[in-house]
Amino acid sequence: MDFEKYFLAEDIADAKQEYVALTEMLHRVDNGLWRGDLKWMEENLCGALKRVRNMIDLSKEKQGKEQLIRLADELSELGIDPLKVLGDKNANRQN
């Protein structure tokens, strides 16, 4: 996995730890499948999904969206409509 592409530099170490834990849990799911242990599979699938969610939270895309929401909130608090600002910028680009 290209961690530099998907995560900020300060989050790469955490993302790698989540990735290792995710792969270990997926191996356990595979072992549970071979043994026919459905409960074991369920527990490890739930854990694997938690690791995926953690990696999503660390991702650049998620952090970028959260930053945009914070900036929009700050603009709104200042009495500026963020959607109007975006609309004005798009109109200027089309001219």
C-alpha cells in the first residue's frame, strides 16, 4: 500500500499499525473459515471493519472534508455564506 499517497506524514505510522492489525484479522477470518468457526469469523470481521474505519479516519480525504466543514462553519459564524462564495468563484471561472 502506498501510505504516502493516502495519509499525511504524521499519520503514516498509525495507518501502518492499523494496516498490520487489519491484515492479521483477515488472516484469522480465513482460518475461521477453514475451521468452520463462524463466531470466530464474526468477531474478527467486526474487528477488521473497525480497523478499516480507523484507516478512513486517518486518510487525507477524510481529514480534508473535515477541514472544509470546519472552514464553512467558521465562515458562517462570520456571517459569510460559504456556498455563495463558492458560487461566485465558479461564476468567475466561467467568464
